[in-house]
Amino acid sequence: MKTSVEWSNSLILLLGVWVVIGCAPSTRGIDVSNVVGSPSCVTKDHNWDKNLPSASRFTILSTFNHEAVCDNNTGLVWEKDPDPADVGWQSATDTCAVKSVGGTVGWRLPSFIELKSVQDPSLARPFVPVNIFSVQAWNYWSATTEATHPGTSRGWDFFTGVNFTAAWNNKFKYWCVRGPMQESVY
């Protein structure tokens, strides 16, 4: 049986698909800015087979007071300026869950795959466009935990460009994301 979060995520995904494929009679007068990201993020065709260059991959969202960025490859919405503090894993998870960015809630810690997906290996450290994001070249937590090592989580090092696994009491940075969650990426 689905939990309320799973139902909510299913509804958000269904509504996003409904708008994207044009089943909605009209989106005029309907505020879709908080469905998955913004009207520009909702109406684009997001496929993991895209490989847009960084220059055209990211869109700063005015509907989020220019505080969030749509990834035009994946449809995920990232906070533009992640908190520079180093915190434990549980604190990172909890902070994203209650965070408001651009006046919008519904943020979460990204999975390891989602966090890595932002990386552009053709760019210098921190491997993301620094004219878009204020990401520091350092370790960032992901929501992906290690089943074989309880109390640990995977993360991404935006200095070396490699992954790591660390105990939850370590302190690293975190970068919140918004968009449909899929259990398969955790």
C-alpha cells in the first residue's frame, strides 16, 4: 500500500506529465510553478538521453526569485546557492525537508545519482557552472545510504570529482533539490 508521500509524488509526477503532453485543456490561469519546478521546467521534455552543454543546460528560475535553477536535462530544480555550512547527514536531510527557497517548500537531499548528474567533467572544479551555482569544491552529502554499512551515506566530492562513503556524524556540505523522487535512485 502506498504511503501519503508516495501518493503525493505520484500525483505530482502525473500532473507534470499531464501538463507536458498537453492533456490539460489550458495552463492559462493555473499556477504550475510549484508542481515540479516552474512553467519552464514543467513544459520541457526531460529525458536522461539528453546531454546539453552546461551553457544551455541550466535555467535560473524567476518564479523562485532567481534562487533556484532548472536542470533542463533532468527536470530537477536545484537551489542556486547551497548553504556553505558543514553539517552531519541527518541535519542535512532534515534541513532540506523544511527549507524554503524562493518562497517554495518541498526540497530534499538528492540521491547520489542525482547529485552526480549535475557534474560536468569538462568544467574546472567544482565541475558545475560557477556563473550559475555557488557550489564549493568540497564534499556534499547525498540521501543514498549504504545498506552494508549502517549509519553511512554516499556523497560526491566536487573538488576531486569522485564519490565517497562516510559515517553520518561527519560534517559535509549539502545541496537541496526539488522534483519527483524515485526509490530506484536511492
